[in-house]
Amino acid sequence: MNYCSLAFLFIVCAPGMVSAQAQSNLPTCAVLGFGSRTQVIVGRISQVQQNQPRSAHATITIEEYLRSTGPKFNGETVDVPVDWLGPKTPNTDFVGRKPMWYHIAPEVGKRVALALYQEMRYTPVAPTLRCVVDLDADPGSLATLRGMVAADELPSAKKIQAMQRILADRSAALPLRTLAIQYLTGPEMRDPKVRLSVVQQFGPIASDPTRPHDQRMEALEFVKSAYDAFSKDSEVNDQILSIVADRMADPDQELRSSAVQFLGPKLVGFAKKGTLDRIHFSDRESVIRYLEKDAAGSGDDSPQARSILQALKQ
């Protein structure tokens, strides 16, 4: 399994969990489509105008506002950029963000859902497209989107518990669980008890060698996402650092790599000051042995393994 985490925007892309919904960009929309001033609409493509070999503009006739955070757009249509018209080859590599339309052919008549960010200015500006979902390719995605909107619109008194239940339910749709972890551990969540609940729930799963690999990887990502960069010296962060540090001695190479890549920036250079003192190692010697093994390799995480090893031996 290969997990892709953006430190600020938690987006899971795990082949072991990828469904048609994941391919339709719903997990991405769970993060980018539910911020402030972001509307989620359903509509049909009524016109496509190609500008360049691999880009175009599409006119969407609006059918429904699934999520509205402000005034509705002027008129019954909205124009959005199409950032990919190339072949849908599975091994295409992208530098940075994958095009929003990568898996979607912009055809007249196609039904889509869009997340659009409306910037507040004195003079009207065109909304910014955040994500696209192909509703024709995956009809069930509309019901998932409705569920995401319903969960997002719960009153704050009920929302935390509802999101915790969604996160704990592995049978729940991946986009819903992505929305839940984003809410429970995002920068706007300032209650350390909520972050702690994520750590207490998923820390033992990440540390349990009898659990399936994909469950452990997912749990480790959830624990890492609970780290609060705005409260670096918190007790919750100390627990997270310790849980992740122990995974550097995990027999599972992928878990070790994930742990090393998370801790590397926190344990080298100026950032390491005081951080090591806050980590409780269950078996420091085992961590050092595995770091020596990984540091001697040629993997992407080998340089960080060497840096962490040096910091631990000082």
C-alpha cells in the first residue's frame, strides 16, 4: 500500500482501499470541497471550448446546490477550466497535483459535481475550481456526496461524535472517513481531547503486528494527522511522536519508512532542539538497529534515516 499524505490537507490514496469513488476524486473533494466559502454543485456539461492541446473550458448548467456557503452564482451556468485532455494512461507521473479532470472526459451531457471556491472581493471574480466528480462514471458517488454534506452540516454539539463514529467504521466510504479525519485533526480543531481520541483509538492499531498491513498503515496515517503544528509542545504531540518513533523499529518496512519520513524534519537541524527529549522509546536500541539498516540502503527515506540515526547517537 502506498499512502500519500499532504501535511496540511490530509488526502489518502491507498491502492488497497481505492474504489471507483476514490478514482472519481471524492476523497480529494472531502478535503478541498468542504472549506469555507466553497460551494458544491451538481450540473451537466453544456459546452466545451478547447483552448490548448490539453486544456479547455467547460460550461456547466447548474441543477442543484449540494452545499452552499454563501450567495449562489449569478445565472444558471458556471464556466470552469478543464486542466487535462490527454490520454488516461495509468502510469502517468505528475509533478505536484494531479489534474482535476484526469479521469474525466469533458463531454457535453456528462453529469458532474463540482466544488467551487468563491473568493470574497469588492469586484466579482470567477469561482476557483477545487475538484470534479464524474457522476455518470460512478452513480453512487452522488449519495456519498450527500452523506458528506449531511455530516458536515451537523451542529457542532453532535458533529464531533458523528465524525468519530464515521472514522471508526471501516465499512464507511473512504471519502466520508477522509472528511472525518480532516475535521477531527484539521487546523481549526483546537480541542486537544479530540486529537487525543484519534491517537488513543488508532495508536494501538498502528502498533499491533497481528493487524493487517493496510489497517496498520491507515492507523499510522491517522495518528500522524493528529499532530498539531500550532501546539508543538503539547502532551498529545508527545504521544504521537513516541508512537511514530517506535514504528521506526517495525519489521514492516513501509511502516518504518512512513515513520522516518514523518520524524525526519522534526529530529534534524534546528527543529530537533528539545524534540528528542519528548520522545519515549519503547526500545531505543531496536530503533537504532533498524535505522542503521535503512540508512545503509538506497531507498527514498535513507537520507532521513541517516540524519535521525546521527541525532540519536549524539
